[in-house]
Amino acid sequence: MAKETILVVEDEDEIRELIRYNLAKEGYEVVEASTGEQALTKAHEQLPTLVLLDLMLPELDGLEVCRRLKRDYLAQHVPIVMLTAKGEESDVVAGLEVGADDYITKPFSPRVLTARVRAVLRRGSRTKVNETDMIRAHDLVIHLGRHEVLVDGEPVPLTNTEFRVLVYLARRPGWVFTRYQIVDAVHGEDYPVTERSVDVQIVGLRKKLGDAGQYIETVRGVGYRFKE
């Protein structure tokens, strides 16, 4: 059985190492990030089971990281636990309002930290919707948790961006999306990209999917849709 993956986002090396040590001791796989931008990149590369997120981060703060993850159609169901030295009520409220599931203030007890992580994961497992784990369309199967695509039972190697574009279209068969809607959903509103780059991703997807590539239809003058 695969280990549950915790993304720890903390800019202080000693605290991050303390968290990593205690979570690893409990059997979790730990991925580390020291900045907000790095956290978003790592979350996109490997979707975590839970995010432990410091509020005070350089450049991109924890609140903004939380907002962006909750806008992301793949990451929006991943629970987020805010971890910060700020304990004022206003900070707690701000964290919860942007989508955080729990809030732990520093200094913290490692035993309390791991207990809270287990509690949040238990709550998440009770509300998990099985339909979001897998998408079946014709002879195409998409495993969201495993980040895997199969056509006629054979794995298809996709880049991270190709995978996210495919999932975005396949989750809403028959819906037509403009190129910029696809860009916003896959990369976020501020990602610098042109319409042409979306076309390149679609061409690459169709080629890799082989006969299943026909399920991605071009709607002239509008964008793309996944065949119903």
C-alpha cells in the first residue's frame, strides 16, 4: 500500500527537519518546500495527501498558496493544515476562510502535530468521493491518485501539463472550453502562456493517446471539448 504523502512547506530549516523527522517516523512520505512558489510546483509534480503550510513564507505567503491550491481542480480536495507562529484570532479566521482545514501554532508538540495530521486525514477519508479517483471514458482510463493514463489497458506516458489538460477536459465531457479557460484551470490565472501553447499540448496529447486522441475534439473558433 502506498504511503500517504505530506507536503511540508516551511522556510525555517530546523523546524522543517523536525516536522519531517516526526512524520517519517509515523510512516508518512514527506516532500519538503521552503517557499510558496516551490510548494505549488511540488504539489503539481506530485499531488500530496495533505499539506502542512507555514503562514509566513518569503515572496508568496501561506494564505496565497492556500488560495491557489483551493482553486486548482486537482488539488482543491487536498486538506491543508496551517502551521504558524501567528496565533491571533484574525489569522486563524483568515486561514480557515481561504480553505485551511486546521490550524496549529508554534511552538508545537510533535505528538500533537502528528495527532492532528492523523485526525485531518481521517476526516478526509470519510468524505472522499470514489468517483474523483478514476475517470473512465470509452477505452481510456485516468487514475487521478496514481497520475496514470491507460488506453486499452496500456499505460500512456504524459507530461504533468498534458495529464492536467486531459483530466480537465475528461471530467466534463461535452463541455466546450476556450484555450484560456484551459490555461487558467491547469496553471492558474497569472501563468504567462499563449493560445498557441495550448494547441501544442493538445497535439501532443492526441499523438500519445493514439486512437483515443479522437475523443478530444476541436470546436472551431472556440476551443476544445472531450467527446461524450
